[in-house]
Amino acid sequence: TDESRLSSVFCEESQKVMDVQSFALAARYYSLSNLGLCTPLEELLEALRGDHQERNGIKTDEFMNNKKSHEVQVMSELVDSIASYYGIKQVIDIGSGKGYLSSFLSMRYNLKVYGIDSSNSNTHGAHERNRKLKKHWRAYESRARANLKSQKLEEVNDRPVQTEIKCESNTDEKPLNNNSDLQSQFRVTTQDSGVFTEIATPETSKQTEINLAAQTQSDEDKLSGNILDILNVLPADAVDIFTSSRRDCEELCEEEKTRRKMASLQAKASKSSESNLYFPLTSYITAETELSDIITDLEDSIMVGLHTCGDLAPNTLRIFTAKPEIKAVCSVGCCYHLLSEQYENQEVTPVVFPFADGTEEVWGFPMCQYLKDEGWCCGRNARMSACLALERVAVGQMLPTESLFYRAVLQVIIEENYGVTKSDQHVGKIFSKSSSFVDYVRKSLKKMDLDDAKLSDRCIMDYYEKYKDRMNELEAFNMLKVVLAPCIEVLILLDRLCYLKEQDNIAWSGLVKLFDPVKSPRCYAVIALKKQSCS
């Protein structure tokens, strides 16, 4: 039982940890990966697609770093599958930042995407990315062609004289489709079992090479078509339509010439909505936001959020449940420490005071009725711990112990010399900009509007010398926080899932592990699909 599992971890009187190993085992037991509550991504994609398979496409690492590329490719594939399932083309990206996900969804999947962010600088950054894309596009197109030819040549050289290919499949159950009873269950798609064998003889090898050469040309034509398709959906100022050499132009068929001419006209036409499928917008989103005030042509849509910060993630779910136009949601939250908590500063069971119009104040946590009734609270320290990355630490990416030590000693200095025990101000990322502990303290005090002249360098260093032998204790304490992090994240994510389960208009909802947690520690998505109305 839960009680017996925890009885050996904490002292009943002092509540201190008695057995570190038992603590670690209990924490692992209550982690999301161990509880078996997640829906595998592959099963969800299979249920959404049925017989339709994912298309090969652009590699995003040409335009973004490895982490962002991983996130964008995985999430965009899922979003496109949901869009196809519902037969809709509009996506609303909440907290879109610089538009990595939004622009890829529009270019790769031809979806009409509204990217909404509260920061003007981020919206400007989205436009800036398009400017950089314009600068590098021709080089990317050239490399893509070269890589395609090289890959096909390797396939020809590596193909053995005799190959035997076996495919096994099974169709015991039918896939989900638009007429499926989604609210009752997800069915996993499998196909009929069958085996086929292909034998390549010397006589067929030449034909194989001819076929591969034809396939290479076909793939090149598709690549050219894909590039032109992408140019068509970019803003008019995003990409200069490339012009081939005179010789290449002469070799183009009339149909291709007409196609390229039309692409050029579209790009040069105007910046109207018809020529742009990605719209970066600046607006502050709350649970009460009226999307129709921001998006004039609001229609049936999917709402997505890739690492939406603090309260923006729960507010995304609230908007989804309240707006009939939003048919599905895929939300990956982050920055749990910035969540607002309804019961954080109340020591007794709280009383909810409604506003004059009868509505209640909206909080980031808790969302579900059960935790509200119980008055659950995490507290800022626990929420900060939930942001730690256990998987990264497990593969050797250790915590920044020295910077954490600097921050801990700074807090002692401020409390003892300035009488400040609580402040809304934050030191931020000063450690990397500091040449020494003294420099770190002085820069931090100035940022917090405290008089650093009050302390001599010797006084500051005395604090450092006093506590430096306890740095190992701090590291051990932080490692315990890392071990506990998944348990706190579970509480926050299950609260959001339970909120969705409480709604009457939801056909299916679940938690899905989208990303590799080493590449992207906040890897879990809260996904929900609404019931489809009968036509």
C-alpha cells in the first residue's frame, strides 16, 4: 500500500528522510513512466491515421537546433494527424514564440496557422526567422538535391544480388475513422498477415538500376514540387523565388514553366491572407480570451502549445473546453514554478469567493474538482523541483552545483545584512556573467536595488569560506530534489488530465510522451479530442 511504501522513508515524528534508497524507489514508483497512465504515441498516431501513412518531408535541423528540431518534427506530425482525422485546416499555436512550430506546420503540412504570443519581440523574431530562411533557402535546396542523389547511389551499390523481404501484418481490428466511436475507446490498427519474397537475379539487376534511376528523377521532381509548394505558403517577403540558369529554363516543360511563373506571381502579389498560411499575432491570452476578437476568420481548429509557460498551459485547456470551434488540443507545458496556486498562501481549507458576475477567479493549479475540494497545494519550492531534469542527470548532465551554491550563500548574505527574507525580484542568470563570487554578489545586489557598498570584499569572501565545505551537502540535497521531480510533475499533469475527464464534451483525453526526455525534459503532452457532432 501507499502507506507502507512511505513508512520506511520518513520519520513519523520529524518527517525527515530516514532511508535514501527507499526514498528513491518510492519516487520512481510514483513517476509517470512507471504508473502506466500514458498512451503510447505510436498507438495514437495509428488510431488517428488508419491506413494513411506519414509523408517524407523537410528535415528541420536545417533551420533550428537539435532540441527544437526534435520537438517540432514530432509534434507537427501528431497535429497533422489530428487535423486530418477531423478534416480541418486551421491551427492556433498558443505561446508560439518565434514561430518554429507554426511555420513548420504551415510549410510542411499546408495548415493555416495563427501563432499567438504576448511578446512583440517574439512576433518580430518569427518574421526574422523568415528573413533568414530567405537567405539560406537556395543553399538548402541545392544540398537536398545532392543528398538525394547520393542516397540513391548508395542504395544501388549496397543492394545484394539476392534479397529476401518478408512483411508480416495482421488485420484483426479496424482502425479509427471519422465514423468511429471515439468516445468509447481507441482501437489499435493492425493489418492482415502475409508474406512475400522477392529474388533479384543478375538479369533483373540492370532493370533494378534503371528503376532506381527513374525513381531518383521522380524524387527530384517531387523535391522541386515540395520546394515550390513551400514557397507558395510563405509570406511574400519570406523567400525570393529562385531563377534557374538559362539552360535549365530551356529544358523545362511548358507545364513546369507555367507552374513556376504562377509561384513567382503568388510570391510577388501581396501580403494578404490568401498568400500567407502563417500569421504571427501579438496578444496576451487568458482563460477568458475571446479568440474571435483576435482571429477574424475563426473556424474549426486545433489548439496547440509547445512548452507554454506557467498558467498559459492550463488556460489553453480551459479555452479548448469552452470554445466549440476548438475540436482538439495538444498542450506541452513548462515552467511549473510560474503557475499560480489557489491555496498556496492559505493555511486552512479555503473558501472560494466568486466575482460579481458569479464566476470564480482562475488559477493555474489545481484545475480538477477533486484537488480543489481537497485544497491541494504544491508550493513554489515543489514546483521549482518539478522543473528539474532527472533523465539528463541520469546520463551525466549534472546540476550546476557551483551556481546553486553561489545563490544559496547570496540569500544568507541578503537576509543577515539587509533584512530581506522575501522578495519578488529575481537574480536571474548572473553567474555566467560573473568573474568571481564577489563579482556575483555585487551584481546581484545591484540588480535587487540593494546597496552593495555596505559590504567589503573581505566580508563577502568570509561568507564564502564559511559555507564552502557544505557544498557537498547542497549537491546531495539537490539530487534528492531531482529524484522527486517526476512525482511533482505527475501531480500537475494528472490534475490537468482529470479536469478534461470532468468535461462532458470530450470524446477522448490522455497523456502522451512526445519527446525524448534527454533532448527535451518537458516531454509529456496533454491531448484531448472533442466529440464529433452527427451530420
